[in-house]
Amino acid sequence: MSDRPAPTVLTARAAPPRTPAVEISPSEIGLLVDRFYENIRAHPRLGPLFEQRLAGKWDAHLERMNLFWRSVLLYSGEYSGQPVVKHNALPDLQEDDFRLWLDLFETTTATLFGPPTAGPIVVIARRIARSLWLARFGTPFNKAPDWLT
Ligand code: HEM
């Protein structure tokens, strides 16, 4: 036996895989993204708002939204970006547009999936919408409306 103190042993293990936030597959997310932005483009108010920024760039946007939703729902870690900056830069965005966006998102998810999948996705989307809304419109005198909580 030596007199030397036992070396400090540091062990590191990979974190256990996280259970996805929602039971949904990457291809179902692809379907959701396709359907949702089809509906967005057909929407009388939201369609032109998106088109202003995304004309000629829809494919890249849809790909990015797939990365985003896979990262949010499946913790895939594939998305990095600055959604707040991007949304704050949309000149014609109005407070109530987020309500229209959420209504359409809710209808689209309800058409594609059963309540156990659609329910949590909408809850997560509303939470993100709320933070984007607050970053753009929130002040001490302008709290988030009820439909964002
Ligand atoms: C009225 C509501 C909304 C409008 C009009 C809108 C519009 C847009 C537009 C035009 C872009 C493209 C920006 C660019 O490339 O410069 C964009 C990007 C994006 N949007 Fe929205 N959006 C809305 C709400 C939301 C919500 C609620 C979410 C999330 C739940 C979301 C997530 C994103 C993400 C992740 C991007 C990509 C940002 C990046 O380039 O990294 N959006 N949105």
C-alpha cells in the first residue's frame, strides 16, 4: 500500500437519451410542416405576410422548419437560429397575427393527428408563440393576451 492519496477519479457518462417531448416521427413532422405552410400560404392575412419575406425561398424555409420542429419535439439538436430577431424584423407583423397563426396551427395538427399528439404540440407552439409575442409587443403595459396562455 502506498501513502499516496487515492487519485480522484472522475467518470463521465453520456447523458441518457431524453424521451421525446411528443410521440411523433420525423416524417410526421415533415407532413405537419408541409400541410401547415400550405394552409399559411392560402390564408388571406398570413399568406401575404409570409410571402413578403419568403418569396422564392420557401424550400429553404420548410427545411429550416423541419429542423426546428425536430429539435423542439424530438430534441434532435439540429436547429440553431435567431427566431426572435427574425420575427422582430417583420415590418407588418401585428399582435393579432399570432392568434391567427395559432388557430391555423391548431386546426392543422387536429386534422393530422389524434389528441394525444396534437394536444402537446399545440401547447408547446403556444409557449413559443407567447415568447415571440412578448419579445415583439410586450411592455409593462401590454401583457400577453389570454389566448397566449
Ligand atoms: C403571426 C405569426 C408568425 C409569422 C407571420 C411568422 C413569419 C415568419 C417568417 C416570414 C419567417 C422567415 C424569416 C426570415 O427568414 O427572415 C419566419 C421564420 C421562423 N418562424 Fe415564424 N412566424 C410566426 C410565428 C411563429 C411561431 C409561433 C413560431 C414557433 C412556434 C415560429 C417559428 C419560426 C422559426 C423557427 C423561424 C426560422 C427562424 C430562423 O431563420 O432561424 N414562427 N417566421
